[in-house]
Amino acid sequence: MLLSIIIFYLAVSLVFYVLFGGADFGAGILDMITRKSYRSHIGDAIGPVWEANHIWLILVVVILFMGFPRIYAVLSLYLHIPILLLLIGIILRGTAFTYMHYDAIQDRSVIFYDWIFKVSSVLAPMFLGVIVGASMLGRINPDAASFFEAFIAPWFNGFSFAVGLFTICLFTFLAAVFMIGETDNKSLRQAFVSIVKRIQVAMVLSGLLIFIAGYFYDFPLFSMFFNSVPALLCVLFATVSLPALWYFLERSKSLIPRFIAGVQIVFIMSGWFLIQFPDIIRIQGSEDNLSLVNTAAPDSTLLQLSIALIVGSCIILPSLYYLMKTFKGEQFRNSSSNQTTN
């Protein structure tokens, strides 16, 4: 029972971080690939709430640290380089965005901040995906004889970077869908609709690239999905929802497309989770992979963690709701009214 509660909070935190934090990262990538006339809308959309989204990543780290210490230790040791690059990307991105939009003196330094914001918006999701890919591939070797074999080889490979590329496409897709409801300008909305469609094609291609890379690295991703009916159904549902999203992109302001996009992400993440559950990290040359079962902390620790998560939820969730209502309430109400009118 306690373990189930912890796993539930871990899964919800991951999903929320991808949905909301991912959309913020994707907004930075959109800023890089779209016209200058779109950038003020992108900055206004993420400005008030972007910092709050990292609370979900903090929850993931705390849950792993207290609830699954062996998983936390292996990740922070053997994948410390991509984790460091991820954290650098997050810090540089937030700092650059703040100075770019709120600096008291707007001079040529804004160009420098803008460049850092864009690059770090790509860097962070890339290495977030690399960490996920490295955890899946099974190149982590506790008996490694060299620095390269221990700390570089587990993540510096085509499969991990293919997952990173897919993560970039995924986050950009989310940002483009969310941006549709951030403006009443029809031409601007249509531009973001067009971007969503192109990014979805890139998502499909980068997803196929993961399977191809898995084949070349002797990672049986195809058979893992076909041997798991629930995981295969998740992929099918995510694929089938594509035409529905395209249909409502042209006919709905934001609510339905955002809901469908969110459902797609949940299906994609569920499929990934199901093909390896309860394993989280695969260890090279060992059948004793690190799972949510064999790495769980003692029941006394899980009990304290469960209480902290439940009590914290009663404080954090209303606060986040109040934050979103304060900064996004008017936009949400306009979106709902337009949705009803349409």
C-alpha cells in the first residue's frame, strides 16, 4: 500500500513535469524556430508561471532520494554528466529569461540573453531524454574498468540521443498546442496550428528513429512493445488520437486540443513505463535490474514519505491552482467562452 502511494506520486510528478515544464522548454524552442513577431506572445505566455513548473522535478528527485535510494545513487553517479548538463540548461534558461524580460536596462545584452535562452531550451530537454534513454538501454556497468566505460559510454550513444531528439520534438509540440490558446489573433493561431502539424510529423519520425537505434544497439524495443499488450495499446491510442487532434485544431480555440495533446503524452509515457515496469534502470551484464520493488526504502521511511507527500499536496496543489487562476484565469475564461460559442 505504501509503495503504491509513492509510485503514484512519482508517476503523477513525472507526467505533470513533462506536460507543464515540457511546454515551457518547448516555448524556448518555438522562440528559436519561429518569426520574431511571435516571440512577444511566447514570452508573455510562459512569463508568469514558468518557475512553478519545476516543482514537479523537485518532487521526482525527493521521491527517488527517499523512496528509492539505490536508483537515486546509480543515476547521480553513472549519469552525473548528463544530469549536470540538464541542470546547467535549466539554470541558464531561467536566468536568461529573467534578464531578457525583466532587466531594468534593455541594451545589447538582451541579444546575449536571448541566445542563451534558446540554446538552453534545447540543451535541457535533450539531456533529459538522454538520461531516460541511458536508463533504458542497459549500458550502465558497475564493474567498469575505465572512466569512459563507467561515466561516458552509458549515455553517449545513438539510442540515448535519439530519445533526447524525441523529447525535444515532444516538448515543442506541447508548447505549440498550448500557444494556440494564448492569442486571439487568427493568423497567429493558424501559424501555431501549422507548427503543431509539422512538429507531430517530426515526433513520429524521431519516435521511429528510437526503434531503429534500439535495433542497432541490440535493444529489443520492438519485441518489448509487442510482448506487452497494454504498452502496445498505449502506442495505438496515441497514434489514433492524431486525426482527432488535427480535426479540433481547426475548430477549437484551445481546450479540446490541449486535452487531446495531454492524453497523447500520458499514453506515450505509459507505454514507456509499461514495457519495463517495475524496472527503472537496466544494469549491463546483470539480470538484477533496479526496480521500484527491489530498491524501495524500508516501510518506516515510506510511511514518512507518504505522509509528507499527502500533506504537501494539500498545500501545494491549492497554491498552484491559485497561481494559475491569478495569471491565467482571464485567458482560461475567454478560451472557455469561445469554445462554447464555437
